[in-house]
Amino acid sequence: MTTIADELTIERRGHAGSAARRRTNFVIFLGPAIVLTILFFVVPVIIDIAVSFTDLSRSLRISEFTTEQYEKVLRTDRRLSQVIGLTFIYVFGTLAIFNVTFGLILAITTTAIRNVSGSFFRGVWLLPRMSPSVLYILLWLWAVSPTEAGLVNQVLMQAFGLDGPLDLLTSAPVALIIISNGFIGASMGMIIFTAAIRGIPEHLFHAAAVDGAGTFAKIRFITLPALRWPISFVTIYQTLSLLVSFEYILLLTKGGPFYDTTVYALYVYRRAFESGQYGYGAALALFLIVIGVVVALIGWRFFDMERLLQRPRIEVH
Amino acid sequence: MIHWKIGTAALLCAALAGGSAAFLSATPLLAQETVKLELWSRQDPSGPLRPGNVVKAAERLNKELAAEGSPKRVEVAVRESPAKGFDDDALQLLKVFGIGEGPDIFIAAHEWICAFQEDGFVLKLDDYISKYPQHFGTIFPSLWSSAKCPDGTYAIPQDAEARMFFYNKKLLREAGYDSAFVDAMPERALSGDLTMDEVLEIAKQVVDKTKAQYGVLHRPNKGPDYIMVFQAYGSGFVDPETGKLLLERDKLAAAFGWFERGVKEGVIPANNTAMEFDALRKEFYTGNAAFWMYGIWDLGSVGFPTYGLPQDEKAFFADWGWIAGPAPQKGGSPVSLTHPIVYAIAADTKEPELAARLLGHASAADLNTDHAVTTTHLGIKPEQLEDPRYAKAWPLARATDLLKITKFLPNNSQFGELNGIIYAGIQGIESGRLSAEKAADFVIEEASSTLEDVIVK
């Protein structure tokens, strides 16, 4: 007589003689993902490590293997501390203000109003993500143009009586890169949080209402606890995404004025591709990979992702 | 049956005879060998005939080869790069050579040529230059120095030009300067009487007293013009004894100080480096800026065709003009910069001789004059001055005055990178992130940590 546990094990693992099938399934289902991971993550990392120990420069020639690039990173590069500080402000600012908080506000408000209006507003907030990066930034460049023709200046000058046009690209470049990235980043949080909010059983809200809970109490005691996993996921995922992406910054400010908006990933790009110092760029990129892995691990621990990823103990039929 | 066989044989014979005749008559054609030479050129509206003249030169060379009885014929394939400037283009081409995909011939800004020489990508041309005096013998001797690296000549000058400060006379008059003062400015600049700070003063008067918003505008990317300011304040960037890069802190700080004062006075816009090239030109040519630091060809490429500046010499100088880069103080030396573009041949081309002859024909006086007069660049040979078309193109003749005091960018293989650092320093000053002193320190620190063999004084 078999126990229920045995039956479950057989159901999960298959019957005897299925080892070959399991191997086949492994290859079929996980093979492509493994190949892609190796091709687009492992191999580039290995190449990056190899290049970082060379003097590969503008003519793509290697004349010696050296640790000189690491000496530069650790000793002589005086820009690096400023770049790292700015990267922290940019990632933390975008994440805290937009990707999580604003995404959450959008999700809560658009699920609280009528479904049609909610979908409409979510659609509007998805537009920046759907439009090509270049187009999106062109609109930004027009909006913040330092002339009277810029959208922001038109509004400020005509509606608020400002004397002359503002040059936000020079006076507030960091705020601009945070806002322009945040408008796009918020939509991802919004979608994920909306899905999670929709997944909360409705009777909980009714029960809370019967108990006399107001809107904020419902959010505080029902919605937010249910969003713990999505918030953790969005935070870690977007941190990594913000750390390595720089295309909007490159298009909007080119990393300037001076080095004001040169975040770490853009700094790697500028060193490698604008100055032709590929070996040095590779060494800098390796630190970025290390920082990314460390941030992911800290996030994993901090948010206790292991527990969140466990199989549910109660099966709901 | 026999009749049929004879008929077949006759047909076969006829076919064979015809075939042989056709083959024999075609033999000279078959023996002709087409040599394909690939030319790398940046897509550049300010000089479409740089590659265009090489393509035309192939016809002349092929005629010459036919006359010599040579079976070889040259075909030029132009490979255009979309780089925005010559610096980006050179960096791109260095990579292309690095992976073994380089062209046979390329067009580059002269200061990059030694970077190609250092990596062994470019052919030394001294022997070819002396072998073909009919092509290269009359090129202005001064231009050759822009094509030299420490051990020889590696390029052929394609053109020259003059960099200056254009100015809007109308605005200056509106600001209260009389015509005599305004018209005398070029002379005063050349004699060292007009100073860099006086330019800022004049520009300030224009900004304060007229509707014009800007005093002095300069290019918004890495390039040669602003180097004039550094040369005016004494930076040569190369140690004449060793040929190594030389950075002199005080001289750098003095030049950066001029930009700093310009921004503080509200004459140079803080966001000059964030503006678009076309927007800057528009501001100047439509009368919203007093000075525009750029080069003579801008008149031919943009000033005349796009903004309708008067093409008649007298009418032009009534309201517009240009001055040399003024001296740093009264009695000092003014500056002007010429930035020759050069032709070069790849070290690994299979046909160096043909490539050299091809470039010889591309450097013909008439073809070069076509380029000069259509794009307002200066010619490379004295015989071009006699061409009526050249004489008619008055901006060329007038800009030739500046050649007396002109300087080149240093032909140091690392100058391109150093220039990028200098540009970042200007950007730091104008956007208020650095003081002149800090900018000098920044350039020295950056250059010392990223470039090799930099002498700091």
C-alpha cells in the first residue's frame, strides 16, 4: 500500500524507467535557457575578464597582458568616486520615487477607480515604455529645451509668469535623468502591482469594510501585505536594470554637463567607446558585474526572497 | 549519311573558327586586370569632393595606364562612414584596421595620421612623393608638415582652411561701436592690438545693448577651433625636443580663464556644449550672436546657401567679417588654425604604387580647385591661385591672409584623445562645474592617468 506522499512523489517525478525522459525533458525545457545564459552572460563575462587583463585600446590590438587596468580603477581614476556616488543617487532616487512608490500609487489608484478609466490611465502610463527610446527622448529634449519654445518653459512663462526660459539640462540634469527614467520605470511596477492587487480575494476587502476599515486601512492592512513579493521583485529587478542601463541618459544629456550625469554604466561606455580604452572599459565593466551580483544577493537576503519563492504549503482547489 | 557528316563537320569548323576569332579578339579584354581600391571616407557635406575627386582621378589614371600599355585598370569603391566628426571617424577606422578590414586608401584629419602610423596601418609615402613630382612637387611645403610623423611623411594634404572668429558687424554697430572701429578689427587682430579680453568686452556690449542673446559661440563637440584659444595663451601641447605631449598648467589655466570670464560675463552661454551645431549656426547667422568661432568653409557650406549671407564680397563685408584669434594681451601674437584633411594609403594595400598615383591625380590642381571653390576650402598648390574660379571665390583669397600666422594641431598620436579631455574641461567650466584652475588640474590629471608619456610643467 502506497502512502499519499509516495503517490505524490511518483506523480511529480514520473514512473520508474523515466530517467531518460527526464533527461530529455531537461534538455528540451531548460536547454534553450541554459544555452542563452551561457552565450549572453557567461561567455561575455569571460571575454570581459580576459580583455580587462590586456592593453586592448583604440586599434583593438593586444600587445601585453597586464594588471594595469585594475591599478587605474583602484588608484589613479579620480572620476570614479564621483561616478559611483552619482550612480547611487540615480538608482536609489529613480527606484524610491518612481519605480516602486509611484508605480504603487498608480496601481492602487487605477484599481480603485472604474475599470475603464483605470485601464485608460494605465495605458497612458505605458506609452513611454512602448515608444522607441529615441522618440521618447526627443520629446523630452523638446520639453526641456532651454529656449522659449520648450514645453516646460512655455508653461512656466505663460501660466506662471516666469521672466526668462529655464535651462534644466544645465541646472537640474540629475533630476531630469531620474524623472525621464522614472516615467518609464513606473509602468513596470504599475503592471505587476496591478496584477497582484487584482489577485487579492475580494471578500477580504468586504470583510474589512464590515469591520469598519477605511480606504487607507484597507491599503495598509490588506493591499500592502499582499504586495510584499511583487515589491521585493520590482525593487531587485529594477535596481539591476537601472545599474546597467544608460541609453536614455546618453540620448538626453550625453552624460553631461561635464560628468554630472555620467552614471557608472555610461562611464564604462564613455571610457571604452569614446576614448577607445577597451581594456580599461572591460575592467570597469567587471566591477559593474560584481556590484550587480552583490546587490542581487543583498536584495535576496534583505527581502528574504527564498521564503517568498517557496512552494505554497496550502493547495487551493 | 556521309553528306550529313560533312555538313556537321563544316558546321563544327565554322563554329570553332568563329569561336576562335571571338576569343582572339577578346583576349586583350580578358587580359585586362581590374584593381579595386577601396576608399574610406566620412559622409561629410562640407567636402563631398574629397572622395569624389579620387573617383574622378581613377578615369585619368586609367587613361594613363592604357597609354602605357598596362593591363591594369583601377576602380574606386567608396566606403562611407556615418561618423559625426573626424575624431569619431578616426577611432572607427582604427578599429576597422585593427580587425583587418581596412580600406586601401582613407581620408582623415591630419592630427590622427600618426595614430595610424604608430599601429603600422599607414604607408610611408616619402619615396612615392619624390617619385611623382608631377603630382606632388608643387604642394605648399608648409602643408607637408601636417602630414609628417617623426620618421617620415605618411599622408598627402588634401586641403587647408582657416579658422577664425566670425563677427556680425551690424550688431557691433548697434551696440555703439562706429564703423571705423568695426572695420578695423581684422587689422588690429592681425597686428596683435586687439586682445582676447577685448573680444569678450565687445561681445558683452552687444549682449547688453542689443537684442542679441549671445556674445561668443563655439562648436558643441570635440574639434579644432577652440584650440586656437589655447594656442593664443601659449599652449603648443607638444614638447618640441621630445615630441611628447606637453601640458603647461599655467598656460592651460590662462586659456580656460578666458572661457570662464566669458561665461561669467554672460557672453558665452553656459549650455554652449549642450546645444546642437545647427542651432548654434542659426543663432549666429540670424543675428542673435556677435561672434562665432569656426572655419572659413562654413560660409560655403552653410552661411551662403542656408542663411542667405550676401555672396558679393562688398555686400558681405558691409555687415559681416572675421578676425584672427586675437592675442592674449596687447602686442602679443594672434593665432589662426588650419586643419588640413589628408589622403593616406593603407600599409597593407596590394597596390601601393597605383594607390599613390591615384592620389596624385586626385591632387590635380583643377580637381582640388573644384573642391576648394565649392566648399570654401583653401587649395594645396600655388597654381590653383591662377585659376579664375579660385580668384573669383573671394573668401579663399581673403582668408589666405590668415595663413601667415596659422598653426596646425600637433601631429601627435594621442592628441585626439587629449583634445577630448580639453573639451570636457571647457564643458566643465561653462556649465559651472569647474573653475579655470580646476579645469587645468582636471586636464592634467585625466591626461596623466589615461595617456602615455605626458610631460607636465
